[in-house]
Amino acid sequence: MNREELDDLTPKRIVEELDKYIVGQEKAKRAVAVAMRNRIRRQKLPEEMRKDVIPKNILMMGPTGVGKTEIARRLAELTGSPFTKVEATRFTEVGYVGKNVESIIRELVEVGVNMVKQEKMSEVEGKATYQVEERILESLVPGPQSKGSGARNILELFQGQQQPKPSQEEIDRIRSRREDYRERLRSGDLEELEIEIEVEDHSQPMIMIPGMEDMGIDMSGVLGGMVPKKTKRRRMRIADARRTLLPLEAEKLLDMDKVVAEAIERVQNRGIVFVDEIDKITFRSGSHGPDVSREGVQRDLLPIIEGTTVTTKHGQIRTDYILFIAAGAFHTAKPSDLIPEFQGRFPIRVELDALTQKDFLRILVEPKNAITKQYAALLETEGVRVVFEEDGLREIARVSHNLNEKIENIGARRLYTVVEKVLEETSFNAPEVPEELIVNRKYVNDKIGEIAADEDLSAFIL
């Protein structure tokens, strides 16, 4: 996303875009929208003031399945920001066996590099398509060098003897044949024809040295000069060869130094890290056993959140201006159980509401990626038209909400279980079912009524 598009993302506009995917949770949406807009505003400040303006990190509190992760992920997608999600429980304090907290930033950098790489590859797609065409033509009509390359012996290689130059007549004949094939290629006549192409062989075992990854040492780069890349010839249809060769040719056209430099700049100024299950690393007095490392994890995370420099295989990364969003259910703990220094690094706190039956109904129909729209599209590929009627949707919402109340509140994820069970028979028998399926209240009750009414059954099935 370029500067002009980012400037158009006012807080109101960001919330409008988030509304397309997430129902409710207005407080959380407003908080992340303002945080993101402040990052855009910061870029317009004078250099002297800009370095002092740090992101205001956000702490989200709310039960599972209410949209915490989705808000952060959609925000990153909307703004073209590198994004990574980690669970706080995967880390342990220094001295214990576990993941190094700096691996969070290394993962974010990899996301950033891949993001910029894909963008740049799409920019050179036209030129890469032409190069792919040339490689396919080379396979269909080999040039004089290709024909004679296999005849060279070891003596010729050392003495530098060259193959006899092809005649002008032969060059013209090859060029003419290639142009004929080029026309047929562009018209799509040869897509099913099989050819042999040379591609890089990735089947070689990778050299893994324990601990190197967490230290930010790129062993492939260190050993790259000593271990030459191997290639192999593969036979495939021209249609498949296009798909295989396009990313390879596009990558050759990239200046990877520029890609990495842009990725680092984007990570440092627009990166978003979502740390989930933050409540699981709170330390409560009187705790024993595994709790001993929880406060240590918070202390290990502190430097990264406050701002430090992390060594990665792509270079040094400053974390001062990366936005951190922490989230947790906080059922048995509370934010004040976090160490004071950690609390201070998350000045913006928002509480997400538990979902009501009305919210469930809206989730079924309003989002662009609503589950009902997904199932309708999936079954339509089998020639089955699924129509969700109002009373059927209300019944699904009611059953889902009641199950969350009675068993365990897993938020909107309960809808997936219930809708899956309602459409299970149709999904299994399609396409050998009627062309139209009406999902109304009676249909929903026929499929899951007995299960939902029996608490023991619903606890296991729904």
C-alpha cells in the first residue's frame, strides 16, 4: 500500500473496513484505528520529533472467539503491514528450554520480506512472462548451443575448445521455427503438450544446526558458496510449466537488496505483532511449578516491546516503532497480575464484549466472509443451491448461544460446529441431493434438535 492510499485511511474509514468482517466490538475497532492512524501521522512529523513518538501498544481483554485476533489480522491486511501472531505460552525465560523471544521479530521480518517480494514480483510479471515463453520455446526448438552442449568432453572443457559456430542458415531456420511456435503458444494451442524443463532441485537434505535459527544466523547463506545449487530436468505440460517457471523468472528480475531494505523499513515502521494468551504468563503469589518462568517471560519480552535491536539474517531490526497488540481472556487473572513494567508498555486497554444471540445472527449474515456465504458457495459448486431462511438463521444463532452458555463459551467458533452439523448430510451426499435446499427452523431442529436438547450429547458433538 503506497503513501497516498495510507493517507486515505482515516480512523472512520478503518472502522468501516473492519465492520465488513467483524461484528460489534466498537471499542476495540476504534482503539486499533486510532493507533494505526497515529502511525500514519507520525510519518509526517519532522525527523526530530518523529523519533520520540512511539506507538501506544494495546491490551485486549475478552473471552475466546469474540474477534481479538481477527481485528488485528484484518487491520494489518488493510494497511499492508507485516503481521505475525504468537502465543505467549510458547516462550520460556532465559535459562529454560523454550523459544527465544527474539524469534518473534525474525518471523515478522520474514513476513515483511515475502510481502515486499510478492509485490515486486507482480510488478515484473509482464517481463517474467516473456522470459517463461523464451524458456518454453528453447525446450520446443533447442538452439545450436543446446544441441551440442552434451558432446563436450573433459579435454574440451579444460582446453577451452569451442563448438563450431552455427551457420547463418541454421540460425534463421531456428528463429523461424520459434516464431511459428510462439504464435501457437500465444493462441493456447500447445497447453497440453509435454516438454522437458530444467528447474532447481529442492529435494536435497537441508543442513540444520540446532540453535542457529534463534541466533539469527543464516547457514544457507554461509554455506551457499560451498554447496552449489543442483538442477534437474522435469517433464510436464506447457500449462504447468508456465505456473512453475513464472515465479522463478520473476525472482531473477528482482533486486533482492532493495527488496530487503524496503521490507526492513516497513517492518520497523508499520509492523504489527499480536501476542495472544498474555494472561497465561501472569504470575500470582503462592504459585508453584511451571509458574516460576512466567514472570521471566514478561521480563524477556520487555526489551523487545520497549525498543531494542534484534539481529536477523536480513540485518539489524529496531523494534522501537513496531505496534504490539496483546490479548487474553483474563478469566482467572487480571491485567494487574502482570508485572508493572509490562503493564506500562500497554497504555491502551480495551475490553471486548461476550457475543449475544443477536450478535450470532449478525455474524451469520453480515460479514463478507460469513460462514453461511461460504457453505452456500461450496455446495453451489456441486449444483446445490442452499437458501438460509430467517427463522433457520435465528434457530442456529439461538442453539449456538445456548450451547456457549451451558457448556463452554468459545464465542463465534461455536457457529462453525453447529452449521457444519446442520449441513453435514447434504455435504456428504452432494451432488446426489435435490437442487435446492431450504434451511429453515424445522430443518435445523430435524438435524440438531435432539442433540442440542441433551446436554450430555451436545457436550460431545456440538
